[in-house]
Amino acid sequence: MAAQKTYFLTPEGKRKLEEELEYLRTVKRQEVARNLRAAIEEGDLSENAGYEESKRQQALLEGRIREVEALLANARILEEKQGSEVVSLGSRVTIVEEGGSPETYQIVGPAEADPFQGRISNESPLGRGLLGHRLGDVVEVETPDGPIRFEIIAIA
């Protein structure tokens, strides 16, 4: 039997997934069920686009519920890092490219990654490149656009 994958989540990420799961199970399931009943009441299901769409929405919903349940069941909660000297999962890292402005990222698991919110996956090139480095280290990371070099100027 294959080992279950561990999903690293921040306490905030866990809370958001729990809230999403509750919403999907209660509000969204009822909404999809109402749409499906309404489509069935229209009759002749063989050519009923509303019925087909409702069945598709139901399948997507149930798939997402299973996905969130699996994430939560296999989650390992990251503790807030206080004064760490080494970049690890959960760390907030401020980096600066030569001639650029400082940018701060939190290293999180892939389930929570959102680069637009400053949350990068530990499995991304940048996230992998930062892990294990210390304040003042100059790090080079290979990206699809070529290598980038930056200095770590803060770790929290």
C-alpha cells in the first residue's frame, strides 16, 4: 500500500480549508441538489442540458470535498517560526535581487501556495532554493526564465 502524502499547512491554511469544507458540505451541496432536482423535474433527461450541467457540477463538488478531506486528514500543521536562523517550512523570508526592491515570502506547502499573496510552495524552484539557507546568504535559483540571484536579508 502506498504511503499517504503529507500536506504542510499553516494554522491559517488549515482553518480556511475547514471553513471551505463546511461551506461545501452544507451550502453548496444543497444548492447543487436543488439545481439537479429542478433539472430532473423538467423531464426528458436525454436532451436536458440543465441536467447534464447539474450532474457535472455535482461531480466537481464531490471531487473537491474529497480533495479537501484528504488534505486535512493528511495535514501536518506548521508552527510559527520565531527568530529562526535557517529558512524552513513556515518561515517568512525577505530577499532582494541586485538593484531590486525587497520581497517577502512565506514558505508553505503546495496546498497553500499563492504567489500573489506572498506564499510560495516549498516545492517551487524559489521555495526549494531558499530552504536551508541563512541570513546574508546569496542564493541562485534556476527558473524557466533563467537563473536569478538574490540575498536573504531577513528570516522570521
